[in-house]
Amino acid sequence: MSPITRGFGRKRPLEAASAERLPPGQYLVDDFPVLSAGPTPRVALEDWRFTVTGVDGLELSWSWEDMLGLPSEEITVDIHCVTKWSKLDTRWRGVSMDAFVGEDVDAGAFALFTSHGGYTTNVPVAEVTGGRAWVAYEYEGAPLSAEHGGPARLLIPHLYLWKSAKWVNGVILTNHERRGFWESYGYHNHGDPWREQRYSGD
């Protein structure tokens, strides 16, 4: 993959009301910095699919129209990047991962998410079910831009943002953990911002 592309804005002054919402070592921004581990894919909606591969190898797949037919939610959450910026009260719309990993899927214990462009990231299944993660396709009331992972990205707000894979196109469910792109370069397997789990050994 190509080197990281970066886009950073100014730091936001920390107000007392925001302090308790900010994980250790983080600072607030007003804009939405762009960081990607390679070039930005441009995915046509008619070509987009989200495929779930169960532990038994069986696949379930949704087209863009199929996904839009599933119940969606508006989610307002704080997001935290491993590069230490945080943004509060971001507003998204997406479909809960519970709609994709249901009773018909042999879920196993671990999930490896895949993306257009070859990016991957690993997360325990328990971290993306139970109303904790979404396939998001709108941001602040508008279609999600390609720079921020559109047409759809994973959203796991309680973990560092690299776990919220941009341009997501599927998930492989397994009984054994497989490291994703950044995890194979020494990033933490879990990535909890409140525990500062940035790198392996943190």
C-alpha cells in the first residue's frame, strides 16, 4: 500500500464540559482529518456489496439497495484517532452489524473486516455486535464522502478509528484471530482509547 495520506486541522481548546469525554492523550479538533493507508478507492454504488463469510464458509451478501432496505439508525458518537485527535458529537446513519451477523451466520469469536483497496482490520465479534458497531453510509446528514470511507465504512466508536475500516466490503468470521493491516505492523489488537492501546504492548 502507499504511504499514509494526512489532513490535519487546528486543535480545539479543551472546555471543562468536554474533558471527561476525552480519552488520555487525546486533543479535540473541529474538522475531520483525513488519514488513509493508500489511495482513495472510488466505488460505484451498483458495484458495492457487503459479504459476510461465516466460520463454516457460507456467504451472505447484500447489494447497496439490499442494505438500504435494512433498518437504519442515526448514531451520534465521539470518535478518537490513534494519532491523538478526537472529534465529539459526530452524527452518522448506518445499519447495525447485528443485521448482518444474525442467527443464520456461524459467527465464531473473531471478525476480520475487508475493504476495497485491500485494507483489513481485526476485531472480536463481541465488539461489533450488541448495538456497538454499524456499516455507516451517511455523515452529518449527507452521503459519506469517498475521503472518509464512502460509500460505506465500518463505525466502531468505542475503539480507535483505524478499527472503523473505510470502504468496507465484507467481514470474515473465524474461531482464530487473524491480524489486520495495521495490527500486523505493531498496532494493538484491541485498540481501546480509554486504555491508550495504540501499539502492541500498551
